[in-house]
Amino acid sequence: MSTIREFAMGLPKAELHLHLEGTLEPELKFELARRNGIELPERTVEEVVATYDFTDLTSFLAVYYPAMRVLVTADDFRDLAYAYLTKAASQGVQHVEMFFDPQAHTSRGVPFHTVISGYRRGILDARREFGISAELILCMLRDFSAEYAMATLMEALPYRDWIIGIGLDSDERGNPPEKFAEVFARARTEGFLLTMHCDIDQVGSIDNIRTVLTQIEVDRIDHGTNIVEDPALVDLAIERGLGFTTCPISNSFVTAQMKSAEIVDLLRRGAKITVNSDDPAYFGGYVGDNYAALAEQADLTPADLAQIAKNSFEVSWISERRRADLIASVDAYLTTWS
Ligand code: ADE
Ligand code: ZN
């Protein structure tokens, strides 16, 4: 008999919360270190994985950023994007809107052009090879200054055709969304779509979610499930059809649980819940694994997962025509399954 895991893996879906730098698998890390003549403290994949001892977002980020020093040339960024897109295509992903953190590279001397031109080449190669489409969302690191974010936005303008949106990630502690209000207002006038991380169980999570919805007026929200603390905000999000990019396996690493109760509660109330992998190389699960893990934990049916997949296309930033085709492909997949 077919399992919900097999259903999840073949289900056509979009991935909307994926950090390219979070797809750096230990094997590729060793390969890039060798290529660039960089000495790593760990000798084996097991030794690298042993450093993945996360208890919260901050302890995760303390491992995540230092690993990026192996990314140096445009080829390195190309290979990272290509490897991720190959894996995503094997798990039913038709379209990805993926984050990249240019400041994690420009702050250590790697030029913006090197980063984005490498990622762009990986996207084009994967599209040619697997038919998967991908867009880039430039994330500002919220623990850097608003001035640095604005300068990064200016640096990105010549590449606007390669960037669909602007996001905000990294450590939320002491870095609320209003710190970047001006940068995001400017990004909007420059024609970018907007999204922001509202990470799980942060100090002031609900206040930050309120700001993101009512002041910044984002087009989507990343994580954001602490919204259940304020029913009026839930109603507002549902009324707007606002997409939530949840990441169950990631949640179970940076908090004690997947937050499946909150995710499923919002889904049942009609919020546009999507399921995503966040940093799959670190949390041990790509997007199909996240669908399966949530289904197994919360006893979801194939029809529930199909609803989540349809949500992913509904709140993705694709053309209306492609949206209709991809939503129809989910219905067709569900029909052949049942
Ligand atoms: N950078 C990479 N993953 C992140 C997450 N889940 N939250 C904030 N910043 C991140
Ligand atoms: Zn994230």
C-alpha cells in the first residue's frame, strides 16, 4: 500500500521558505573547502553533523554563518543552487522562491555580483535540466544595521530582473521589523514584493507579527504561527489571503516541537498555510520530508496535503496562468491517488 510519505514526495508543490545557504550539505562543504584551499576543523561528515546541536535560533545561526566561508567563487554559489534544485525537483517541487543572504558574503569580502551571478547560473542550469523554475528573494540580515540594508538594496537594483522580492532574516532578538520600515518602503517603491521572518516563540513575536501585517504590509510572512495568540490578527491574515511559510522540521530544532497544532489550527481556519524546509542541510529534511513529517505527526490526509500544496501555488509569485495549471496538477495528482 502507498504511504502518506510517498504521496507527499510526488505531490506537485512550490517551496517558498528556503535559504540557499541552508542547503549546504557537509559533502559539498568539504568539496568547496578543498577547491578553495580552506582548512576545516572537522574531518568527516559525522564530525560536521555533531556540531548541529541547536536549542534555539541563536545557537543555529552560530553554526550556520561560519560554514559559509567555503563559498567564495561564482561557481561555488552556482553549484550550491544547482544541488538544491536537483534535490527539490526529486521531491515534486515545480517552483521555488528562495532566500539568499548577500550580506553574509559581502561582509566577508565576497562581491555581490559573484554571489548573485553564481546563483542565477544554478537556476538557469536546473531549469534547463529539470524544468523546475526558481526566483530569488534577497534577505536582509536583521542583526546588521538599517543603513547596511539600504546600501545592499541599492547594490541590488541593477539586478532587479533576477530578484523577485526582499525578505528579512537572522536573529530577531532586539531586531524588530520596524527597524527596517524605511528599507522595505523603498523596496516596495522599487517594485519588489515583500516578506519577513517572524520566527517561532521570539520575545515579542506577536507584536512583531502585528507590525509586519499592519505597518510594513508584507505580501507574505515567514513562519508567523505565533499569530494564533491574537485572534483578530488571524482574521485579518485570513481576510487578506496572506501566505504563511511554515517549516515544521525546522521548528522542531529551534523549539521543542514542530508546532503542528498551530499549523493545523490555522490551516483548518482557512489561512493560507504552506509547508517548507527552511535550512534542509541543517535540519535533515527537504520539503517532501516536511510534508510527510507534518502529516505523520498531525494525522493529515492526502486531501489535507493537497490543500497545502494548492496554497503554495496560490500564494507564490507566479503568473496567474501558471498558477491555474499548477493548481490543476495538484487536483489531478490527488485524483490518481485516491
Ligand atoms: N536564516 C536561516 N534560517 C533562518 C531562520 N529560520 N530564521 C531566521 N534566519 C534564518
Ligand atoms: Zn527561514
